[in-house]
Amino acid sequence: MATPTVHHGAMFDTNELVINMGPQHPSTHGVLRVVLRLDGEKVVDADVVIGYLHRGIEKLSENRNWTQIVLLTDRMDYVAAATNNVGYCETVEKLLQIEVPRRARYVRTILCELQRIASHCLWIGTHAMDIGAMTVFLYAFRERELILDLFEEFCGARLTYNSMRIGGLPQDLPPGWDKKVLQFCDIMDSKVTEYEELLTHNRIWLERTKAIGVISGEEAVALGLSGPPLRGSGVPRDVRKDEPYAAYDEMQFDIPIGTNGDTYDRYLVRLEEFRQSLRIIRQATEGIPEGPIVGKVPRLIKPAAGETYHAIESPKGELGYFIVADGKSTNPYRFRVRPPSFCNLQGLRRLIKGHLIADVVALIGSLDVVLGEVDR
Amino acid sequence: MSQAIAFYFLSACILGFAVLVITTRDTVHSVLFLVLDFLFVAALYVLLGAQFVAAIQILVYAGGIVVLYLFVVMLVNLKRPPEAHQDPHRRTNWGLALSVAVLVELAIVGGYSYARPAPAFAAPSPAAPFTGNTEQVGWLLYTSYLIPFEVASMLLLVAMIGAIVLAKREL
Amino acid sequence: MVDAVVIPLLKILIVLNATLVAVTYMVLLERKVIAWAQSRLGPMRVGPYGILQPIADAVKLMIKEDITPVRADKWVFTAAPIISMVPALIVYAVIPFGPKITIFGRQVSLYITDINVGLLYIVSVASVGVYGIILAGYASNSKFPLLASLRASAQLISYEVAVTLTLVSVILMAGTLSMVGIVDAQYNQHVWYVIAQPLAFVLVLVGGLAETNRAPFDLPEAEQELTGGFHTEYSGMRFALFFLAEYANMIVVSSVVTTLFLGGWLPPFPNTAPLHFLYAIPSWVWFFLKSFFFLYVFIWVRATLPRYRYDQLMRLGWKVLIPLAILNLVVTGIVKVMLL
């Protein structure tokens, strides 16, 4: 696990120790490598090494046509695959000026929010387990199973959904699905309260998360953070409100903002996002309009030369797609993703300085990184 | 009779381990033999009927002080490499002469006290109203030996403060 | 002859065997209770409801290859798990499971022995148990297990101070160090000490958690830590011995807390006449029920709470527990003198 390079013949406290954490490590949420420079137990500097999960998705996309790329987007943020799908499809729709029917937009909203809850379930489970509260992990995964069951009913898969098509969705909702979603919402409300009871006012949890990894709003913006790490520092930026997509302009919801910018605030922000997502799902499910599930899409997708950027709010932060079409082929010329985890991970070095080793795992969990989207 | 056997056995162990403490090559082993020594000394106290002192011996010496010795030894790692030769500054002859001198002195003192037994020791303390080991020790400590007790605790306080001052990087 | 030799030997045999079986089954108990807290079932395959799981575990560990690191100190490496385990077992010599009862016409006391410094004996023997951890880290011949073991032992000796100070208040109330004497004192004073000394009870419970390296104070052996714990280089039965020692220590702490605070073998309200029917339940059954309750609390706490960071843990021990223990002692002393 840890392969230290120690300066020989020296007492511990007067020398800096270099410790390597990962890439195989139970708490780095994937294949992440962090090289820490320690002074005693305090972290003086950290070097974040990534690339262990690089599969060349962006290059592969250049050899696939626009519809096939949806499959590849699943594998980036594999914890929240539907959001990746939605982001990509919307970007292409923006490039092609395709109109997505209202029903499809509503279903996309429901799926995105369900995905947000599933992703946050995984986040809270692993974050709590890293800090030692192992029971929350199993409770959170129990709820995630419910969501995965809903997805399986809809598109047949539990993790990599391939659940969107350019212009809408591949198939309509199965009958009775919306009732099940509403049932799930009722169950989930009480479960979120359960997580709160276990963690929010627990003094050990507070001691492990308060004043850990404090970052101010300006610094967060300068580092390019997005999502809960940004909102935890008090910056009220959420793509769903600022540049609404799917059916978010028709939904009523609030954006939780933190005040101190520490791990505890990021925890509270995500906890409140659970509840807001449930609110959105209820509204969308109850108000889902009838209509076609896919819009008018040309048989062969061959856009004219052009480029566009579109961003959505994935559970991890702002997920952006930049695509360039050269007008001559059915494949994109350039497919570039702005993954939120990649940009958030930049903040790790800044956040870790001055904290102890035991806080490193808390901070990685607090940033909620998924290596699949960091490395692509 | 059984007391005598137990005493000689324990003493042999104590002396044996003490010799091992100073002759063994590995420092950590040396400290461990010291622990064993203390445990046997505690057993000796039990033989004398001083159970309280025996328990305190284990609690404080074996379980506290030597643990700290062990910390230091392990962190500094004084493992002597196998090919170490004798320290050129070592003066074996002087050491031998000094130890002989001390032995002779001990023998003289021992012989002198054996020849003139000491007068009966007048008990300076009031009779303890309790029976039982701990109670008697406590009674003596807080009546006849109160001043030494307080002085000892002041000494410990000074040592504690000194240790903290020495160890802290910035006050 | 029989009374002096055979009966004590028999008691030792029974207590030792019972303890070792109990310790092995603690493994199963912990897995089951934590599983139930986490909406799982725990071991279910080996034997009905997983009852034979500890036997399967024991067999597996015994047939595992026994690896000793090449440059490790062979004697110390072998001795460390033993040094961890033995103090936990020795302590049972003074724990009273019940009073003198009559079995087959003979007066038998339900404890192996009762020495007049019983509580002090327990505390001092427990302090020797620290060596097992230190030596395990040292014998692994690697800087990081060594560091981890030194931290674990620093934690142990810090909390030892807090617990010992707290126990002094209990001794003050009972007026004796003997374990049987403390239970008798609770009988004579008509109150379980959990009611008379609630702060001491809480302090000993928290200190007991820290002493046995249990959650939330188990950072030195947590897997999420960077440095492997002190048992990194151990495999097979020696590794198991460390954890069995931890469970044995847990049972010891539960028994001690039961004896000191919950009246040992006494039923609740032992002196009130209307509740005398409670004496129908044998004394040792009461003792086991109460100890079992505390064991359950230990496991429950592990399933529920996150863990403290090392510096927070030490701060808790030195800056919170010790002042509270001293405060408790002072208040107990004053009250005792006023009521005398």
C-alpha cells in the first residue's frame, strides 16, 4: 500500500517524509495517486498524479458516429451515467438545432435527478466510511439499489445506461414507472433524515469535517471548482438555474449554498441537494406531459461545420461538452469534455496543505471525484 | 522452607536477567529483560507480603517507565551492527579496578553491620488504625511521610513541565 | 487438599476455557450484530445461521502459512501476540462471577481468588498488555508499522491514566480495592455505583473503548489509514491472536465495568424486599447478562460512530477525560467526607 522513501539515519520530526498514497488504495475512490510531502503528520505539499484510468474516450469518439458516442459517455462518470448521456445529447442537439419534445425533456429531468440522488448516495456512503462510520455506507447503497432498479426497468442496465438518444430517448417509460418513482421519493425522504440523524450533529463527524479544507469563494472560482465544492464556499452558481436545460426552467427548486467552505458545508450542501432533487422529481413526475418521446432527427446525423459548447449540472459539478464538427463526416472532428471532477481535483493540492494525513481521505471524499471522468 | 526456595529462585532470576540486561547485544532485548526483571521484583514484593507495592511496581515501572524507555530505544534504533569492535575509548582495567574497590567497600560495610547489629528501630509513626496493605501505606504516607510525599509530587510536576517545555517546538 | 488445590485448578480450567470459547464466538457476535445494524445478515453459511463460523475461521487461520519477515527479530516477533493475549486472560483470576454458593454440599466461591488489591492488580496487568502492541510494531522491522504501534500504545497509556484516576473515585466509595469487596459495598450501600457515580461510569466506558482500541478510537488499526497497522506483518494464527486478545480485553472491560458499576452479580435493587424474587435468577447469570449488555454496547458503538483522528483522540484523553476524572474524584472525596 504505502511505499515510503525515508531519509535514513534521521529522527522523524526534523525531516520531510515523502509518502505515496495509491493508486491502489481503498479510499482514493478509484485509481488516484497522491504523493504527499509530510512534516511529521502535517501535509506540506501534495502532488496529484492521474491518468491511471485513461481509456482514450475523446480520441475513440473521433472514430465513432454521433449516435455511437452516447455509449462512450456512459463510461466517464460511471457513477452518474445518465447525466453524461444528457449532456452529450443536448450538446449535439444544440449544434444541430434539434427541438426536443417536452415529454422527453421531462423524462430527462427525472432521470438526471434520480441520477443525482444515486450519485450522492454513493458519495455519502464512501465519505462516511472513509471517516469511519461504516454503517452509512450500507444504508446509502440500499437506497442506491432502489434507483438502480428503476433504471433497469427503464433502459435495461444498472450502471452504464446508454439511456439517451440525440433528440430524445430510445423508448418511452414503461407503464407504472412513474408510480414507482413517486413511491421511491416517499421512501427516500425518510432515509435522508436517517443519514442526517447519524451524521449531521454527531460530534465526531463535526470534529472530522468542520474547518477541514476551507476554501473561500474567490479562490474556488479561481481554481475552477464547480458543483458542491463551489456552492459550499458560498458562490451561488448552478447551471440548472443559470442556464436551464432539459425541463429545469419549468421546475421549482432551491440551490443550497454553504457559508464556510469547509468539508462540513460541502456535506450539508449535498445533503440538501438530496431533498431538492426529490422535490424536482415529484414535480416532474406528477406534471409529465403526453407526447412523443423523440424529436425530429435526420436519419444520418451529419452536421454542418461548426462547434459548440454546452454545460449541464452533473452531481459532481459543471459537466461541459465541446464538440467540433467539420461538416464532411459523420464523426466529430474533436470531442472534448470538461469533467467537473478533473477541475475539482485541482483544488485538492490547495485544500490539503496544512492538514494531517487522516484528513486527506476526508478531502478526497468531500470533493467527490470519479476517476473515470478525470482520466477519460 | 517454601518461602526460602521461592526467594532464592526469584533472586536467581532477577540477577540472571540483570546480567542479561547489560550483556545482550540488542538494545531492545536489553529493555525487555529489564521488564522481566521488574516483574520478578514485583513477585519478590508479593513474597514479602507487600501486595500494594508489587502492583504499583508493575503498574508504574513495568507498565509505564519501561514503555517510555522502549519508545526512545525504538525510535533511535541503537541496533549495534554485527561487526562492531570494541570501543577504543573503553578502559577495561580501570573499570575492573573500580568494581573491585566497590566490592571490597561493600564487604567491609557488610561485615561491620553484621558484627554490630543495629538498635531496635523506634517506630516514629502512630499505629495505623487499619489492617490491610494499601490502608497502611496510605496512612503512613499521609501522616509520617507527608512532607516527602509532597516534595516528591512537586518534583514530578517540575519534571512534567520540563518535559513539555523541551518537547514543544513553539510555546 | 481438595479445597486448596483441586477446586482452584478446576475453576481456572473452567474460566480459561469459557473465556477462550467466548472470545472466539465474539468474532461471530460482532459480525452478526454489525451486519444486522447494516441491514445485512452476516455469516449464514457455516452451520445454521452461521453458528459454526468461528470454527471455520479458526481452522482456516491455523492451516495458513506462518510467515516471519526475514530480518525481523524472531523471538520478539513470536512473543508479541502472546504478550498481548496473556494479560487479558490473567485478569480473570480476580473477577467475581458470583458470591459463595453451595455446590454438592461444598462451599464454593464463584471467583478464582479474591486478593485485597484486586482492582490494582487488574489495572497493572492491563498496563503490561501494551507491550504486545509495541513489540509487534517493532518486530515487523519496518518504519510504518513501528510508528503505528507507537501511536497505538501512546493512546493506550494515555487513557490508562484517565481510567485509573476514575477508578480511584470508585475505590473511594467502596473503601476497598478488592473486587468482591466492591460488590459487597454496593450491596451494603444499597446502590449500584452507576447511580452513585454516573460520571465515573461514562468515563470508564469511554476509556475502556480507547483502551481496547475499539471504534471510535481505532485509528491506529483502521484500514483507511495510510500506514498499515501494527499487525501488518502478521499472518495466520498470530494475526488472529491479536484480535482475539482485543476481544478478550473487551470482555475484561465489560466484566470490570459490570462489577464496579452494575453491582456484579447483584440483581437490581438488591436490598428491597419486594424485588427479592429476582434472586431466583442465579448470581452468575446476572453477571453474564450485564457483561453481555456491555459487549453489545461496544459493538453497537463500532457500527454507528465515525472514528476520531489521532490528535483529536489524544486531546480527548488528556484535556477532557483526565480533568473530568480529577473533578469526579474531588467531588466524591468532598461528599464522602461530608456524609461521614
